[in-house]
Amino acid sequence: MKQASDLQRQLAAVNGKSYSLYKELRGSYRFDDYILSLDRVQGDPFAPPSALSAKIPFKDTGIPKVYTEKKHTRIALQDYLTRRLAAQLERFSFKAGGSGKSGLLASSRCGQTVLERTACQITDDYLIVRFHGGFPANGRRINAGALEKMLFSFIPESIEKALFYRNMDGNKLEQVIFLADDQHAIRGELKKRNLAAFVADGAVLPRESGISDRPMKESVPFSSPDTLRVTMELPHRGSMSGMGIPCGITLIAGGGYHGKSTLLNALEQGVYDHIAGDGREYVITDETAVKLRSEDGRFIKDVDISLFINDLPNGRDTHRFSTLDASGSTSQAAGIAESIEAGSRLFLIDEDTSATNFMVRDTFMQEVISRSKEPITPFIERAGQLRQQAGISTILVAGSSGAFFHIADTVIQMDCYHPSDITGKVKALCEKYPAPGAENVPPFCLPHSSRIMNWPKLLEQEKKKHKPLKVKVHSRDSFSIGKETVDLRYVEQLTDSEQTASLGKLLLYGLEQLTDGRRTLDEIAENLDEQLHKQGLESFFSGNAVCGFAAVRRQEIFACLNRLRR
């Protein structure tokens, strides 16, 4: 392995020369406390910045090894170190100066959720951090002096201050680990107590704005209704009380702007752990929960939507339904079928973003349009069956139709962000207002899928051109693979564009390594999910992993594969 002094000599040799000669620096160099690797070197000062990594023997960091022994605390530690390194690098970013991205220094920008990222990896023996750097140039000529300042001053100082225990507040780090332990304990309690979700007393649910996920200042703290309050003994926080939402069918009702959707949004994001001070750090939801909605215009391929839609006038087979331009009802039916395949145990639905004719049909409409003329079996008639026969709970925000009250096991009213349990009151009223008729409901049968995943033509075309199939991330909402765009606008529980980048990487791996004309979509998704959990995101890179990717759930993997148009 080369030494840091070798890197200095190489820099001196290329100073002032063509920018492309920077590529000769690629490799690993031993510094005093770590090994610095230049994993990918940009070919132009205006191109995406170079990828770098530093590998430190974990014992040398001084961080207590016990923090890495459980998966959830290891991920919390990695997240904490990523945030520290990003903050240190930002202090020096662009201080080296030059053209284009010269002098940029950056790691992953973490939001309010705790995600496993390629930016920081802790193995049995090493701490590995990955980040980006813009190699400096004057015009398109190498500015070796500026890069030497980055590699031998800015980066070493950032690593020293961010990653070594001697420079940390040990109590603050301990609290990060304790919080991860407590959050993990609550998830365990959900299963033991047959709860779909938990919202702690004192939680701050409203967000700062529509474009900020930070907690709103001076907002109303959450307080559980007495009838739904549960108390848990956590390993570090001790006794904690809050609202336990039972498994079953839960309705969230209330007037407009009183906090119904805010509560649902907090539950959507409760599948992830949140950082201390977020306000939602003790809002914990079944980790398989899926937010469902209508997606007009969505692509659907060979999905069994027969649980909800049958006997279409054109005779189309709803056991293998396909369309390039789905309606609101067919898209929502497909979303439910796909989520069942993905193993979801909890559906989160907002009436405002659902197809009305898919959700409910009142008595008057049933009198006007007979069941024999209506191909849709509404969700209201299937929700109870999904719970009883498939073990799938539903939390539903309703604001217009009283029909949902008849199927609810629990009814929560939001009033100025204060929840009340009005289940008893609602049940009494249900006796005065009979439920819509539900006669001749088609038999319940879970969706069946045996879809074969195959994309051979495009792969062959790219091979003939001697071009690798490329993935380009456009935003949190979409990425392209080859010439195909995968639209993830309505996969609402994606919280970070690095998760979108990971879905692109997983899809590319699945297409190139797993599609063989025999494996089903389910089998490929299972394979990707299993490899992700056992071997990590790094295993999907043919060479060295780079910064910029975050872990995704099995549910989002299924959603991504289902939205690939070819």
C-alpha cells in the first residue's frame, strides 16, 4: 500500500497539468490514523465530485465496542457519526476554491429519520466513512496545492474531530444509543400488546412547514385519551405513557384542520426511528405499515385486483390486470394487492387521497346502481375480512362518509390536535343509523401472483452497444434506468433521495443478476431484501461502495419493482 508521502509526490508531479491526470491518483494511501482511498476520480471539474473513503481500525476510535453489538444501536451510531462528519466537512467545503465543484467536501445530509447509509459502515474491525470531494482546478488545469490542502489538512481535521471518541461528548453519544434501545423496545411491545402503533404523551406531531420535516415550534403536545393510554417500561427512559392504537380497524375523525392528517403522517413516518428532539422520536408504527392512495395514470402489470374489482364490461381479466393508465380505483386496488404481497400488516389510508368509488358505496347508490352492474367491491366491505382472514389492520382518516363508523373497532376524534376516544359514542349512534347494505359480497380470496420478472431486450441492446445500463436519480420521487423512468411520487414513505438512489441500485442489480425468465417478481424482491439485510447495501456495488445510498424497506422494494414499466 502507498503512503501519504507518495500521494504528495504524485500531486507535485501533476500540478498545472491536464485535469484528466487526476485519475492517476486513484488508490489507497496510509495516513497516521487511517487509510484514505480515492475510490472514484472525476474527469472534469464540472462533473459529479470524486468519491473518497477513510478506513479506521475501530479500536483506535475509542468508541465503546458495546454500542455496535446490536443492529439497532450500530445503525444509530453510524447515523450519529455521519451527522458529525457532514458537519465538519461542511466547515471546509469550497474553501480550497477553483472552477466548477472545486473544493467541495460533503457527506450524506441526514434528515429527521435514522437510516442505515453507505456514508458510514461499521464492521467487526473497522469504521469506514465515505464522502465526496471536488478536486480543485484552475480552469481545467490541476490545482495540486489546493487538493493537498484538502487531503492533508481539511479532511484529517474533520475525521479527527468527528470520529474519535476523545473529541465527543460521551454523554450525548450514550443518549443516542439509549434512545435507539428504547425505540427498539417499543417496537417489541407493539407485537406483545397487539398494537398497530404507539404515540407518546408529549410528542410533537406537526411539522414546521410543507417543505420542512422539522417539528413546529409552540405546537400542541400530544396527550393520549385515558381509554387508549398504555404505559411501557423502557430500558433507559423508564416508564413512558402514550396512546396505543390496537390492531384492527381504527378510524381517525374530526373537522378540517384539526390534526387528522398530521396524526396519520406521523404514523406513516413511524416505521423509521427519529432523532432526539424531533418530537416524533417516540411515535412508533408497525414497521410493515404502508400508506395507500389512488394513483391516477399509474402503470400496472399483471396484478391480481380481483379482491376488489371483477366482471369488467370489456371482459378484462382482473386476476392478471394490466394497464398503462390506471384509474383511481384500479390503482388503489393494485396498491393493496401489491402491499399484501410485500407482507404488510397495516394499511394507512386518508379518505382525501383515495378514490371515492373504491372506498364506499352508500345505500342510495346501491339502490340506483345494483351490485350486478357495479364491478367494484368497495374497501369498506373488505376491511373487516382483511383483518379477520389476513391479519391486516387499517388506520383510516375519514372526514365525509359516516359509513366507515360501522366497521371501526376504534374511533379517535381529533379536536384542535387533541385526540379523544369516541368509540362508545359512535357505536351508540350506529344503532340509530343502520349501515349500508352489504349483501351478496363476493367471496374473500387473497391476491395471487406468479409474475415473471424479465427485461432481456433492453439488457441485450445495451450489451451490443458496449454500454452499461445506467441509473440516474432525478429527485426523491423518481429515477431513470436506461431510458425508462420509475415514478415513485406516490410511494409516500420514502423520506430521502438516497433511498431512491438505493432503489435504483437494487433494481439494476435485480435486472442484471436475477432476471432469468423463471424467477417471479416476488422471488426477486425477496432475494434483494434478504441480501440487503444480511450483507448490507455495500454488497450491491461491483467495486467500492460510495456515499449517497440509504437503506429501504421491503415494502418500497416491491413498490419500485411494480412501477417498472417494461
